[in-house]
Amino acid sequence: MRRTRNAKIVATLGPASSTEETVRRLFLAGVDVFRLNFSHGTPEDHSRRVSIIRNLEKETGRPIGIMADLQGPKHRVGLFTDGAVTLAAGQPFRFDLDEAPGSSARVCLPHPEIFSVLAPGSELLLDDGKLRVSVERCGKDFAEVTVVIGGKLSEHKGVNVPGVLLPLTPLTPKDHADLKVALELGCDWVALSFVQRPEDVVEARAIIGDKAWIISKLEKPAAIERLDEIVAQSDAVMVARGDLGVELPAERVPAIQKRIIRACRRLGRPVVVATQMLESMITSPVPTRAEASDVATAIYDGADAVMLSAESAAGKYPVEAVSMMNRIIEQTEQDPQYRQLIEASHIPAEAGQATVAATVCSAVRGIVALLNASAIVCYSRSGHTSLGAARERPQSPILGVSPFLPTARRLAITWGIHSVHIADVADVKEMTAVAREVARRERFAESGETIVAMAGVPFGVPGTTNLIRIATA
């Protein structure tokens, strides 16, 4: 089963999409990676969904990626006596650690770490930025503020502190418990929320090890300030535009999205663009034209994948949303300008500084263009050879073949890679024979057409991409 596009689709499973039949329809409509949102659902819910996906994988013979998305720290106000209050612009208000129900004068904010970084002039955003307050006076357990933008504030609404590095880890006790479940279920990707520093990724990797790959969700402005360092520590990155759009002016988000994509393409890390991509399809069978254009923009920029959240998890039209996203990607990639833009935005390896692996991947990009090769076949246990080839955005499709099934699943999120799980090979001759057979079997090449095979010798040693073999299928 072959997709006729390079960019991939990530879709979230939820109440609207957790039956065996719906998951199958979503996959057939175009889903490459399924996202499990650990902010919702029980371990039993996630286990049941993983079982459905793995059975579907056996049925179709296609490696399918599973992403476990951790909730991360959530800052929320406490309770109100009447459930909600209305704050008017200019009125004073107080946040403190007193757990007593709040009123129109005060409410509990049970997060000492927020008070520790506040100063007069700091701002707090409430309920996804709908309300804004400015700090007048504060201490280690309180903040007296003036309402700048008023509105209704109900209990448990979120609180954001823009422009501040909060002194906390991205892994809460809930996340530690959820991470244990995700790893026991064999999830391929762990999406790490609330990443502010590269050290946050290092902390998570110490726990996860090689059991899964880490995708850093960039949703805090502090993360953008250390973007390259975070990308370098991550296996992939998600542009979490919803939270970025709360703490940053909306007009800045498009430029930051492009900056993140460029950074990921430069370092060869897959990048996923997420949040509100086809938001109207939660309730409508068709998207707005602006949403279709938004998805296409991410594809023109060279994103590896685009993601559906509530559209597929809780919307009325989950399959239709995936089908629409699939058609938008296909149409965009068929546009002659698409290839021109991909070529124009290509970042070549720097002469004198490139590794052997990067040099080989760069050479393959030129070889397949000159020979008009039908496919690139990358043999790799770790997946790094396939990732290196995808970084170059070659004009030929990439077959990422691996004897390690978790690697084949993890590569399903990456631009241009068609993952294939194979038996291990012993030498270059056997690898070349397998490359020919797989290219023909997966319908990427007809008998006699040119293919280019890549690998690292000796086999089984990660990061040793050093072999190019030109063959006929």
C-alpha cells in the first residue's frame, strides 16, 4: 500500500475515532501516525487503541507509527463560589495560594512557581488569552493585578505567563505515570509538552532511553530563544501553534512556524505542524478556504507532517477530515511550484564541516536527479540513513527498509519515506538484492529501472552511512 505524497498525516484518536472500523477507515484515508492524547482517556483506553492499530498493521503489512502525547504542566485557577466571575477592565484582582473558593475580588492560583517569577509589570493571560491582567504588586504567595482585558473567568481556566522561563520540569507526576504506560504499550514517539530548554529533552531522554523517539512540542516563547539547541537534542519537533498563539501575538506565529521548519530541515529532524489546521471540520464536512491554504503553506515550506487534533478525535467528520488533508497535500505536491520551492529552500551540507553520512546523502540527491532514478532504498537499523536521505528532499521517493520494526514505525512520520520492515541482511550483495525486490514489490520501480541503494558498512553500526550502490530493479 503506497501513499502518493511525501508529507505525512498525524491524526489524534478519541471518542469519535476509537472503534476498529473507524481506525481502519482513517488509515485507508491517509493516516500515517496515530496520536494518543494522554491529557484525556484512561490507560485502558490507550491500550485498546494501540491494540487496534497493531492489529491493523499486521493486516495491512504497513508499519504504523504511534505517538504518545504527554499533557505536561497545566496552570489553572482554582474554584469560584458561584462557578465563575466577570472581570471588568481596570478593576483590581488578586491571585493567592488560599484554597478557599474565589470571588470577584480574588481566586486561588495553586502554583507557587508562577509567583516566584512575577514582578511588577508582568502580565498573566487567562483562558487561552481571552483575559489579560497586569501585575501591580506581588510576593512569593500572592499577586495583586489590574485587569487589562476583561471578561468571564470560570473555575479551572488556564493561566499563561508570557515571556518568562518557569522553574519547573516538563514532566509532572501524571506525565511520569503516563510515560510508563506509553512505553509499556510500545509507543514509537513520545511528544514532550512544555519544552523550554534543551535540558528538558535531556531529562526525558534519561528516562525514555532508546524505547521511543522524542518529539519536542514548541509551545513556549522561551523555547524559540534556544531553538537550535532544542532541535539538536530532539528526534523531531512539533510546531504547537495553539499555545504559541496564546503567549505570542498571533501575527508572529507564521514567521516562527517557518523559522522552526527551517531549523528542523537544516538539522535533519522531522517537523510536524499542528493545531487548528482544519478546525472547522470539527462540525462541518468541508474546511474553510483559509484552512486549506494553511495546510498547503506547511507543505510548501517542506514540513514532514501535518496533524489533526479535535478534528479526528472528537469531531463529527473524522474520516472526511483525513481525506481532505490527504487531498490538499496531494494537490499541493503536484503543483510545479512545489518542487521549485523545495529546491529553493534546500539547505546544502556545509563543505568541510559535513560528516561522511551527510556527504553521502547529499551525493545521492544529485545522483537520483541526474539518473532519474525510480527510488532510493535506504537500509538502516537505526533509521539515520533514511533520515539523512529525507533531509535532502530528493525528487525520488525513499524506501526506508529496516530489520528493526520499531525503526520502520518511527520513520512513518518523516517526509518522503515509505517504511518497510524486512529480514536482516548479511552483506552488500544481499542488501542490493533486497533493495531490488522491495522496490518492485512495493511498486516503486519496474523491472529494469534504476534504483539507488544506501547503507552503512559495517552493517549494524549506527551513523556509518558510507555506501551508495546503483542498481536496476
